[in-house]
Amino acid sequence: YSTLCLEMSATGLVLARGGSKGIKNKNIVLLNSRPLLLRCLQVMHEAGCFSSIWVSTDDEKIAECAKNGGAKVHHRAKYTAVDEASSLCAVQEFLQHHTEISIVCVVQCTSPFLQARYLHKGMEKIQSGYDSVFSVTRRHLLRWSEGVAT
């Protein structure tokens, strides 16, 4: 995989705003004594696919955690850190400030089972000519059923 990663100059980006609604500070919540963000950054570094790794945040605690994990910090604009702002909005704002970046890989730090091989597979797709790649999990379970309270 290292050959693949050396052939492309991709930037890893984690979007981690401070205003989590469901779980307070979810991006830095501890899982097995380590913040989710640090776990994510470790996998991104292990993958070796990124010329740089960034965390886009509006929160100083998250920024400090990002620096501790070896990432650069992008202090995102307030309008990208509100509930109504999409991830796309935050990525576009990041890219407006970093025009040298041509390939960006957005990684969710709230996916604690991320493995370097998944990042490698995505980079393989990009190298083979895809202009975008995203991961999903096939589930056949319904989260809700009509007439059943959830």
C-alpha cells in the first residue's frame, strides 16, 4: 500500500465541531481510555496515505486533541459549525483556505472500528479513476416499523 500512497498526494480531513447535540463532546469522548479523535488520527497515520492530516474544528479542546494526535488544525468558520451546516459546506470552506489540496479524504472520527485497510481500499479506487468514494455498511434491519414506538 505504501507505493499506492506515495503516488498520490492526498490530504486526510476530520470534521470535528464542538457543538455535538446528541452526545456532548462526542468527537473527544473516551473509548477504552482514548478519545475517539485520537483513535481516528492514529489509524490515518498508520495508513500512510496522506501527505497531511487536518482536523477542522471550532473548539479549542478538540484542536488541542488534534495537535496531540499529530494533526494540523483548521479553525473553521462559525457558519460551518452550526447544526444546519452540511459536511460539504465545511469541506468547501476548508478547501477555499487550502487551494493547494486536490485530493481530500474525509474521515469520520466517530467510527471507532476504522482500519487502515479501509483507507487503502478507498485510495485504490481513487487511483483507478473514481472521482469520489464513500463507505457504507449494508444493513437489512429496519430502524423503525409502522405502528411500533421507538
